[in-house]
Amino acid sequence: MNYGVIVAAGKSERMGPDVDKAFLSLGTKPVLAYSLIAFEKCHDIDGVVLVVRKDRMETARAMAQLFGCAKVKKIVAGGNSRQISVKNGLSCLGDDVKIVAVHDGARPCVTSAIIS
């Protein structure tokens, strides 16, 4: 199996203390939704683990449902650094997962082709 780990647990420090860029609107969707949709459409991806801040877990779950992202199998809390957040995402993958694509959820321009 191939999985994506989308990490969107950052603090967006350069944008200001109360701004979470992954959840800001970009056109008609939140920034994070573009990445979720790209992974959803990618035929080479079997499932997705979404890593967000603990206080954003329900919002992230609602976003995945709203945009029809059924490949999102788990939503987990991130850590104090990107490294820990990626580790948290990887730690919940099963032994049957052979390939993992790690993506920064605040980067909306990813495509299914790029993921593949």
C-alpha cells in the first residue's frame, strides 16, 4: 500500500500568532483542501494520514468530509516541530504500507502527477 502523510500542524509564525495558513481560504477552498483533493485523486495513493494541531482535528475532519476525501483514514495531532509531526503521522501507518509521500499541507499547488 502507498500512503500520503499530509502535515498541517505548523504555527505559521511568519504570518502572525493567530493565523493558521493551512486553514485560510484560497479562492473557494481552504489551502489544505487543495492538497487533500490532489491526494484523493491520485490513483497511486491508497490512504492518507492528516496531521494537524490538536485544536484543529475536528475542523480537519469536517474539511475532509466536505470535500469528499475518503482516503483520509486517520487524523492525528502534530508535535512541536515538523519532524515530530511527521513522526506522529508515520507512527500510525500499518506494516503493509510500503511507500509514503510526505507533503506540507500549506503548499496547495501539488498535483496527482507530482505525487505519483
